[in-house]
Amino acid sequence: MLEALRAGRVLRRIYIAQERGVRTGAVNDLLREAQERHVQFLMVDRKEIDRISPTVDHQGVVAIAEGRVGVELDELLLHLDTLTEPALVLVIDSLQDPQNFGVLLRSAEGAGVDGVVIPRHRQVGLTAAVGRTSAGASEHLLIAEVANLRQAIDAIKEKGIWVVGTDDSGEMEWDEVDYRGPTALVVGNEAEGIRRLVLEGCDQVVRVPMQGQVSSLNAAAAGTVVLFEALRQRLRDAAPPTSVRRQERPAPAAVDAEQEGTNEETSGEDLALDEEEGAIDDGALEMGELDESVQDDAPVAVAAAEEPPAQDPGADEVEALEMGTSGADEEPAPVKPKRAPAKRTASKTTKTTRKKAE
């Protein structure tokens, strides 16, 4: 009510309940503003307030005011031509809930919206409930009611204004669009979103991704998120981080499968070499017994397996692959043949000695 007075709304009379607790700071501010504007106010019984007020939640104060009349679309477009900064327009498609409408108008006024366009039909009007929910913000906005919303959007586009719709089908996220230029934001209703013909008139469609179990935000919340992203970019003169669709990263499962396939391939080659040569005993090589400097400086075995030699490697080359060395710089030590154990025979001297002893 106070914001309506400050916005120039004509109030014919103000009724205030005669009881304690009503004359608060906000009511006293209202009375001072009414006296300055020569608006009549009366102190009456609360039952009279109950009779006059269309709602039960009146807080002891009721005003009789002229109906809120919107502006024509042409008047709104002329106002946009006079702006020195890029225009920001809110287009609302068939909101039915006065709470959503009021909250969205409050957000629009706080974000610096220059005008609002709503359809004349299938849309909640500028009722007292909307005014209360908007905390008086509806009194400070130019709101145009139109018969055909799609034609209104086309007229807005002719003014060089970029039209952005909010819908789950959007290919871009809400913060990937540059709102620093002249922009009109379209918000749909609670159940169906933006109607098809209206959505087709948008230059871009953005979405607000969700991380929880709920599928989407309501109309007022989604519109508020995008409006204040536009305000943030304009205040900081900062473009969005990306202006194109983000590239999808490969799924982690696919990467793991590739690595597993490579490991299986490499291990299969090593196994084939071992079986073919058969020159190495199990446990002949103990990797834990190798010198640490050799392990650190040596290339990994996978690198050698990527380019197999043209000929089948010998036993020493197989050892080099498994130990992680190339075997090219040093020649393998010759393998000494094992000597057969000598048979123990008694010598002649030993036999003679035994006979003498007997």
C-alpha cells in the first residue's frame, strides 16, 4: 500500500482498525505519506475492516484504490527506445498462481527489469494478492497486457532485443548466454511451461540444471535465477565463461575398458613369448631383488611390447623385457653349462691302506 502511494497510485480512502498493535512503524509511515498526498484515512472497528477487506489476512489496514491499469505494448516499446542502457524485458506466458506471479514481479523489479509483458487471457491479473506478494514491486513496473503473446514477442524482436526462453528442452545452460545486450526473458506457466508457438519465437532456449531429486524449479524461482544472472553480467560487464554448448566428456567406464583391453593384450604377448621359449624357470627372476636404480631408470615393459621385434626373441631378450631393460647396450652373460656331478670311486692307495690295516 505504501509502495502504491509512492508510485503515484490513486488511493481514495484508507481504513485503520482501532486496536493496539496496528499502529506500527510501517502504518505510521503510510499515514504520513497519506497526509502529504491528501488521502483520507479513518479509524474504524476491526469488524468493519473484515467486511471491507476481500481477504482475511488484512493486518488491520485496508485501502480503497483505483484499479491497477497496465500500459499498452506500444507505450512500453516507446519507453524502451528512451533507455540509455540495454533493455531488459520480462515476458510471462500464462501464469496462474498469484503467488508465483507476485514473486516473479518482485524479482523483476529487483533485477532492474524495464518492462513486463503478459497475456490478457489465461493469466492471473494484477490482483490485490499479487500486489501483496510482490511487496509493492508491481506498482513500480510497466506491465503491458496483450491479446497475442507471440505477436508481442515478434514486435520486441523488431526492436533488436534478443529473446531467451527458459525451458527444460534448452540446449544451453542459463549461465552460458550473454545477457549484456538488449534481452527479453520468457517464463512459462507452472504446469505446461512455455507454449509451443511462443517457444518457437525465442532466439535461444536455456535450462537450469538440477542436482537433487526434484525435476525442475517453479516458474518464479527459475525466472529469478536467470534474471539475476543477467544483472550480475551487466554489473560486472562480464561475459559468461562459455557461449557454446559444453563438450561431453567420455564416460569413465569406456576409458577403463580401453585400458583393460590394452593390459590384456600386453600380458597375452608376454605369456606367448614365455611359452614359446620355455627357457626361463618359474621364479628365476625376482623383481624385488633387482637394484632400485635399475628399476627407476629402465623403461616400462608396456612400451617395449607396443613394438614387438620382427624375429622371435631369444631367452636373454625375454629376460630383458620382463626386467624392464632393453638388452641392446649390454651383451648377455654367457650361460655356463652345468657340470655333471662326479662319481665317487675309491683310489688304489685307499684300498692298500685298508688291507694293511686289516
